[in-house]
Amino acid sequence: MLRTNTCGELTSRNLGKTITLAGWVHSVRVHGKLVFLDLRDRYGMTQCVSQKDLDFFKHLKKESVVQIIGKVQKRQSGQENKEMITGEIEIVIKEINVLSEALPTPFKVEDEVIATEDTRMKYRYLDLRRKPTQDLIILRHKAAKAIRDYLDKEGFLEIETPMLAKSTPEGARDYLVPSRVHPHSFYALPQSPQLYKQLLMIAGFDKYFQIVRCFRDEDLRADRQPEFTQLDIEMSFIEEEDLYKLMDEMIKHTFKVCLNKTVKTPIKQMDYHEAMDTYGSDRPDLRFKMELIDLSKDVKGCGFKVLENGGNVKAIVAKNASDLISKKFFKRLEERVKKNGGKGLVEIRFDGKEFTGGVVQFLKKPFVKTLIKKLAVKKGDVVFMVADQNWAIACECLGIVRTILGDKLITDKKGFEFLWVVKFPLMLYSEEEKRWVSSHHPFTAPLDEEIKLMDKDLGKVRSKSYDLVLNGTELGGGSIRISNSKIQEKVFEKLGISKDEANEKFGFFTEALQYGTPPHGGIAFGLDRVIALMAGTNSIRDVIAFPKNKYAQSLMVSSPSKVAKKQLDELSIQLKKQSK
């Protein structure tokens, strides 16, 4: 070994020992005839000192890799650093060897970095040297290990599923992989191992899990990547409550091991309808209240036609926010409401005695009194209202306003607030596609007592589905699956998938259902999101070793990139000329 110790372990117990360290030159400081060199590796930092070869040290470049042989001595009194494990000692350099000299780096490799994200991504190997970034990757390792340890203890088997799979478009676009040996045919990279894990249940592996790479060709944002990591779990002979209990304990174990945080279990459960009606979201942030209040029955005869004829009228109260909400900010809120299908946003303010605002002149006194009492407003409060004939739009639009207000007004949101949102609709009607689409996916089982409604009122059919939410972010979702081939056929029919289409896309699976399928269900967590929330970072790119940027590019290796014509010819592919 080129070192006897790491840069993060030597203490006063090692005084007098001759050791060998190897790492990166973090800094060199020359004080008169004495030089101090901080040597760094992923374990920590050690201060080294020398009174020789001052000219050599002056020209030693930062981030060069060096080997230092020296003797451990105690630092001078008053020079100790209690923040460091190695803060009591220093190494008297006897010999130093430059193993690799570094060029000047495009940004300083320090805890706080001044560089654009694109620069950091282009030189990701330098960004990964920084302690905050390394801590995130180490946290990811610890979380994955804690999860594996827990599931192994519970009798789960980690089983790999194929990366080259069949394209079954239902949701995001697939990443396609052309086959050389089967010209004009394509594999698809898996968006999820959904069908494979269900086939494993049919095969008799009653407890499966996998930490697996998945791929989706979709527009990116802070919590999305074209390739991401999923914690995939499936079990046989279970019902919803069995899964909740097991996952509650897994989350509790993982947060305790990795963060020494205690998650209160059982985690609270809330019906989808209640979540939407109360918070305007199927992934509500429970770190602040600001609940939606229903005014649908109160607005009759209120004097303002927009509310009177609105159908579903919802309100929220932003406490003591009058001085914080400008006209510009309100316009931003109104634009978000309209972008999400709402017709507009009503705003009124309470000055302690009465409401003020453009629409107040239309509001009749009895309605104003009702508002003051029902909303329990106080001086400085701002009330926002949305009205729409569609209950879901009214809830969702005001839910978006609630989330934005929470981000702006409530700065002390701390801790981890978990929530199970359960019993989602089996299907939702898409105005864009003019058909019913799955709320989760086509293999989600309907509630037993509501199967009979599938031919009568499809919109009222709920499913055995569930999402785990943390601080307003969906960590993962799943369901009890359909294990009856007849019900699966009925679901395909309601989704507008013909028998021929179903056979072409899912024939291998529907055939397997007929050979003895146990009741089963599972869940998939976005592991990147879990780690990001544990770490308190806003982007999953921070917790992935080599992420893509917001344009799905790797600036470090310059991908995606063009390929040689010979490679395309081997795949029987001819590129179409792009339009301008």
C-alpha cells in the first residue's frame, strides 16, 4: 500500500509514530521558514509541516496527488482544531513524493464552490472531490445498504431483471435500442421492471426487491433524470395494510441508521379525495397547515357572480401575509392557476375590521360576515379563492397556490412529515386524449366492492393504490395488482386497449396470469428523491455520481453524440434529414 493511514484517522494516540499518507494537496501556507500543507482524501484532512525545501512547496500545485512520509507530533498549544478528528496532531514531513501533478483547476475544490452547475457537471470528477458532494454519495451508499439489510432480514431476495426489454408505451417515452441481429427491431430500456416483478410473483418468489436503473425519455426538471434509480419491491399474499406496516418500518430503520432521526410509525394515512379536498394535492406538504376551506354552499347570493356560479368554491388563508404579497406576486399566482386550467384567482385582504380588494364592492354583508367567521381571519391575513365547476380543478389550482405560498411565507419548515395517500381513482378521464387513462398503471387492482361500478360509473371506481409522500414530494407509489385475468381484460377494455393490441403489447403477461397467479402487490421508490430529501438538497442531480444536466446531456463525456455511418449501417438505420 502507498499509505499506512488515511487523512482522517490520526489522533494523539499515534504520537511519535512514523506513518505514510497519500492524498490531494488541499492548501499550502508558507509562514516564514515554516510551511503548512493540508493533505486531503475522502476520510478527512491532515496538517503536515516542514522547515525544508520551502521553494519546492511554494511551487507545489493544489490538487496534485502526493505521498508524505513523516512523524506524528502534537500541535502547538492554541493551534488545535477541535472541529477535525486530526485537529490535535500534525505530521512532520521527512519525505514527500509527487505522484501526479495537477493543472490549475477550473474552480476551487472547496466546500463552498463558486461555479455554474454546467461547469461542475463538465468537471464532475473535481466536483466529487468536495466534501459536501462526497457526503451525499456516502449517504446514498449508507441508505442503500440500510435498505438491503432490512429487506434481507425480512426474507426478501434481490433479483435482477433485464435491461433490454420490450417496448410497451404507456406513459413516458421509451428509450429504444436497435437490434443488430434482428434488423428493424428494437429493445426498450425499462421505465420500470413492473411486469417482470409481477412475473416473479407468478414464479413463486414471494418477496422480491431490486435497486435498479430505470429510463424515461421525458422533459427534465430538478427531480427528474433520463436514467434514475428505483427501489423496486413486490410481495405475494398481502393486502395494503401489510405493505404499509413493512414500508413504515423500512423507512424508520433507514432514517435511524443514516441520519439518527426517529420516524414516528405507523405513518399517517389519508384517502386521495381527502388529500385533494383538504390540501389541493395528492402529495401535500404537512409541515404547514393552510388547509383549503369549502365555501361552495356559502356563496349562494354572495353578490359576486364568479363565485355564485362557480360550482366548487375553495378558499385558503395566508396568515399575516398582507405586507408580503405584492401585485406582481399575485399575478404570478394567477398565471399558475390559469396555466393549470383554472379560470382565475380571487384575492381579498383583512385589515382587522373589513376586507379590502377589487371584488369586495360586489360582496354582500351577510357573506362577508360568514367569511370572517368561517375563515377566522385576523388583521393582515390574505384570502385566496378559486371557483370551478370541476371539483378537481378547483382543488388542484388552489393547492398550487398553497404550495407557492408555503414556499414564500413559511421559512421554518423543518423535520420529516410522511403521509400515505391511498385509494386513488382507478382511472382519470383525459380531455386531451378523449379517453380514460390509468391513474397509476393498467395493472392496478380496483377496490373489490367497486368492481361492479366499472360498467356503470367508471369515474367513481377507486383502486388499491397508494403513494408515500414526504414533505410535499412523492417518494414512491404502488398498488395491489390485478391477479385475475378477467379483471385485467376488463381494465384493458376500459382503457381503450383492444384485445389484439393487448396481446401484442402484454400477451406474454396476460398468458402468465392464467397459470396460477397469487394475490400480490408492491411499491417502487425513487431512490434519488429519497436521498435528496434525506440530505436536504433541492436537486436529485446532487446525489447522483454522474448525472445528466437539464438538457439530458453529459457535458463531461459529451453525450449524446453522433456515431459513425458504419455503426448505423450495421443496425440497418438511415438518419432522416432534420427540418430547420
